[in-house]
Amino acid sequence: MILDNSSPDLSQEMLDVLDEQGRVVSTATRQEVHALGLLHRAVHILVIGTDGRLLLQKRSASKASWPGLWDTSVGGHVCAGEAPLESALRECREELGISVDANELEPLGRYLFDGQSLDPEWVDSWILVHDGPFVPDSVEVESVEFCTASEVEERIRSASTTPHFAAQWERELKGRGRVQP
């Protein structure tokens, strides 16, 4: 695999390590956090079009985890010392090429996702109503697609979504009338 030399080495990105109450106890590289299964912060932004469909991103085939699977509209790690909202705004620019104001994000909440995995996260999530245009970062995102609730359900049933997204769908969106049936 040939890597784009202009892409930063994200494995060395510093992340805050948290305790079960979400308090910072130390810092570690992204690589260490994932290798050791350390609890850390992440952000998810669920983009809903004005027509009520949910934007999903297909993860790049070069991603270390869950390559080629459909995922939340925007998601990423919160860097050490960074506020979750600051991270959410940064991730919107990095992944979808959109600049968003903080007041455009509707908070959904914070939850602990561990999924019996080596990627336990405290996730802060928001809803953003936005129709694009989107300019996905090809290193991170293969493609984006707006989906109805039934299309999302089919992707989850066919195991073509990440476990994080499937859990988030159940927790924050399914049956709540936010996404067009």
C-alpha cells in the first residue's frame, strides 16, 4: 500500500486517557490508546439533510479500523487538551470539507461506548442540518450518501456499518422521527 506523503501520521496524535467518569488521567498516542484499549474521547456529528435523510460516510479502504464500512456522518478523536466541541468543528472541516459554526450543532449527548472492544470511547454527539456541498477527504472517506431510515436499517442488518454507528443509531436516532422513514 502506498501512503500519501501529505497525510499526517495519525498514530502519533496525542489523546487524553480518561477514567470511567470521563476525567483525564494521562495522555497517550492514538496508537497506544488503541493497542492497550485505553478509554478516550471521540466526537460524532450526525448530518441530516433538510429533506430528513441522514448522511453516512463510507470509510476509506486505507483506514486502520473498519475500512470500507458505513459510519456516522462525521467522527473523530478529541486531541489531548482539546474541547469536544472544538474537535467536532475541526472534524467537519477535515472529513467533509464544511465550515460549521458552533450554534449550528444541536447537542445529542454523551455516552460511553466500549462494545467489548479495544476502542472504548466517551462519545459526544451532535446533529447538524446541512445539505452540502461536501468535499470528503479521500484519505478518510471513500464516499458519502444520504439515506432514509429504512436504508440505514438495511445497512445495519447487512453488517455494512461500523459497530459504533449501529450502536449510535439505536441509542440516538432509531424511531425518534429525526430521519425520514
